[in-house]
Amino acid sequence: MKKSFLIILFLSGFASIHAQIASLPFSLGIFDIDFILRPHIIKIENNKSEQIDTHYNFTDRNRTYELRYTLFRQTEKNDQDIRKAVAVMAIMTMFNIAGYEFDLSKIYPFNDNDVKKEFNGDFGFVAMIIDPVSNYTKGYKCVRAEIFYKNNIGIVFRTIMTNDINFFLNYESIIFDEIYHSFKFKN
């Protein structure tokens, strides 16, 4: 009796999570964003991945890093639980590109005012993923995964990938700053 109760409890919990994911108000699709590209940022062919397709990919001449953008259009406007929905998208996409479930406490919210000022968005999340094992990150040891949300427009999911963790630790670097500020949501 106890065993069947636990199985029913587990299945109902799984069904609830699946229903939440299935009802997320986003779909893969392009919307207008502005790219701010410097001469060292070169557009390259989009990668196809088992985890997440990308819409825009960039690198430099030496392939020091790879910068990828995937866009998710918002399908339901004025969603009351949009922060929760974006957080679920952040967890799902970040786990997918990592290839494993890492500690959720490693996903940090951006300061909303910074997202507004720097990206013309409303809020976002960031995580550092070390030693990813997914097809999406093949060939890279370090990934900075970011999600930026703009009200009633959608999500920009961006990854910056490299093999040198110091690339991310040098926030004073002009190159990193130019990569970091390489897009904005349109007004």
C-alpha cells in the first residue's frame, strides 16, 4: 500500500512538472535585437545541436571564444508568473547545455536595473558551467550561460564558451566587455 502511494505521488509530481514545462509561454523563434559587433567579432555558421539550436554564432580569428545566441519569442503576453516561467527556461536550457544537473544555487539573477541599462531588457539569469559534457558545448571547458528577458517580447539565451577560465575572470578586459555588450533588445 505504501509503495503504490509513493508511486502515485511521484507520478503526479512528474505530471505537474511536465505540465508546467509544456505550458511555458515561449517558443523558439527570431525577433528583432540589435547586435553591437566590433571588428574582432566574426559571424560564423550556426551550429546544430541535440540540445539547443542557435540563431546567431560568432567567434574571433583565433577561436579564443564562441558566442552563441538563441531566441525564444513570448507566445502569451502579460503573463502574471513570467519570472517563474523565465526561471524554468533558465534551468532547462542551462542543464541541457551543461549535459548534467548542476547545483541550482549556481544560477544567479542579474540586477534588474543593470539588465535595463545595458541590454534594454527587464531581468535575467547567469551561470558558469565548468566541464560541460553536452554536444552543444563540445570542445569547450568553460561556459557562461545567460538568459535575458524583455517584457512581452521574449528571451535571449546567450552562451560565451572558451577553454580558458581566465577569459571570464578578467572583467576589465576590453575584449570581454565588447563581447558582453554585443546585443540589446530593440525599443
